[in-house]
Amino acid sequence: MNDELLAYVWKHREEDVRKLALSGRNDAGDLDFPSALKAIQARQKLKLKHPEWYAVPEVFIPEAVVVEQSSSPETAAYKSQFVPTDGTVLDLSGGMGADSFAFAKVAKAVTYLELSQERAELAAHNFKALGCGNICCHTGAAEVEGLALAKELQPDLIYLDPDRRPSAARSRVFRLEDSRPDLTTLLPQLLAVSPSSEVLVKLSPMADLAYLEGALHFPFDTHIVSLRREAKELLLHFSPTATQSVTVVEIGRTRTITCTTDGQTTQAVEINSRVGRYLYDLYPAFAKVGYERLGLDDPVWHPARHTHLYFSEELLPDFPGRAFEILEHNLGEKRWLKEVSRQPLHLQAKNLPTSTDQLRRQLKVKEGGDLFLFAYADEAGKRNFVLARRVEPTL
């Protein structure tokens, strides 16, 4: 990276990279042109995900994947709540630096650690460009230099975002030992060298909560963070006051929904095949915990134990999921289905042996339009259909 490359990327930041690849060499001079194109793509990703970074010409990101792998400003800001006012943070998983940047907005000092020297130097450059003067960058491994820094600094908060090993990346089963660093080994070491520190760990949202409770032998609270209906992060907060609680937060464009439970208590929900006036589909982050464990007392019922759709007679504006007004419902007579399927629909299959895509092909339904067709099994195993219209405000 040099001033010429920065200037070129900034000048062409809004241009179509494919067209630029054909015509942009004219003013590229002696620049590494392929690298410049990658950096322009990265800056365009930055505009969508990190507009605060994008607005600074001196900020440089070498390729788009770095931006894609970074925490969003919303989820990074959520994590910053774990930093005490004027506290100190040790970030053992530096990366692009989005989390360190968010921590630095509330912390007295942040220590950033990154295994790659090139990434660490780039992060230091970007922090300076962003006017962030309370982050100190280091290079090293969490298991070695990270432990030494924890022992020396005794930070208020230690943050970890383990990477999944390439050999485990395609597995649908999450195991801590498949990540680097291995939390089962590093966590007790960190707490031993810095016993006053709290530890915040970011994991894949696919991690099973029951598995984590059995694999980690220190008390922690769980936070499942969803951004615009997509579960993004599963956070484990290790602290002396942890109670094994589970907090689910849905961050939307216009509102944020939060629900905290002890994670153990379950509340039975009535099973009834009756169809109400309104239907609800839990947001994925809340569905991961399960409605029965959320500690809510909404007047709802569902059609079967494993069919995670809920009905009510009155509209519940604070229900943690998408809400729909039911227009028609049917047990699936062919004539009715044929008539309904003539229009574009958003199809959802719940607790059925066929997937949504398989059912769409069977019914020959075109995706689109304003209406939703829900297909689900009731407690007797019968297939039911509900035609509905979305009514709740967009998150």
C-alpha cells in the first residue's frame, strides 16, 4: 500500500470494477493493477457494511473478503456494552479491527492482537486514519503472546473470536476443538493468568447451546445476536456474576427486540389444531432457544409440538417474530391449492418431510408477490395450508 494506490482506489471507488478492468489501466501508471481492483471491490463492500470507514480516503482494505468476515457496526456496538466505562480491553482476534474500533469508542484503552503482521500493520494504519488513538496493535498468537498480554495488562475484558479450522468448515456440527484457538484449552489459561478479567467469546450461531454448557466448565451467560432476521453471532460472556442466562436480541432497522431468560425454565405452549386470526413465525435467533424457554406469556398456541408456528386471536405487536394476518386456511384440497398457486407466493414449509424448495416444485408455485403460503403439520401429522399477509412493521 502506498499513497498512489490509496489515491487511485479513492478516485475509482464508485466505478464498475468489471468495466474498470478493461479501461482503467490508462491512469494506473505503475500500480499493481489487480490489487487496485480488489481494493476497489473491498471499498464498495465497505460502503454498504461500514460507511464510517468508507468515508475516510486513507482507510485501506486489500480485498472484499476482509470486509465480509468482519463484524457489522451493529453487532460490534452490541459487544461494546460489555466494556466498563473507561475500562480496558484485550482483543485476541484482531482481524480487520471492527470490534476493536467499537470497543475503543467506550474503553479507555484497547490492545489489538493479530497473528498476521501484515494485517496488524494495516489495522494500525486504519485506526490512525479513523482518528482512533487508544488502540495499541500487536502481532502474535492468542495462545502465546495473548496469554502474556493478559498476564501483563490484567484487562477488564478479554475478547476472542476463534476461527474454524479449514478441515471443519463444511461440517454442520460445531465443536470447540475444531476452532483455533481451542477455547477448551485457552479459556482456563486466560482465567488463571488474569483472574479479574471477564471474557467475551464470539462463536458461530450454529453452535448448540446444550453442547456448550457441557463442554465449558465455567459459568457464562449466552447472547444470541440477530441482525435483520439473520442470526449473526453467539456470544458467551464469562464473568463472576454469570447465571447461565440466555439473552436473544433482534437488531432491526427501526426497532430492537430483546428477551432474557434463565435458559432452563420451560413454559408449556398449548397444542391446538385450531387456526387463529394471526400467525407468527419466530425470528431464527429466538427459534434457536425455543419459544418455550423464552419466558413469555403471550396468548398463543401452536399446531404441533415440533411445528414452530404460533397462532393468536389478537395481534401481538411485540411478539419476537414475523406476524401475519390469516386470509384463508385449508387442509390442502387440490382444487384450492391449484387456485391459490396460480399467483406468485412466498412459500414456507414447517415440520414436513418435504423441504420448502421441494414443495414449491410440487405445487409449481412461483416465488414473489405480497402473500405467504405456510404449509405445516399438525399434531396428527396432517398437512395444513395457511394463506396470509404480512402485517408487522419491517425490522
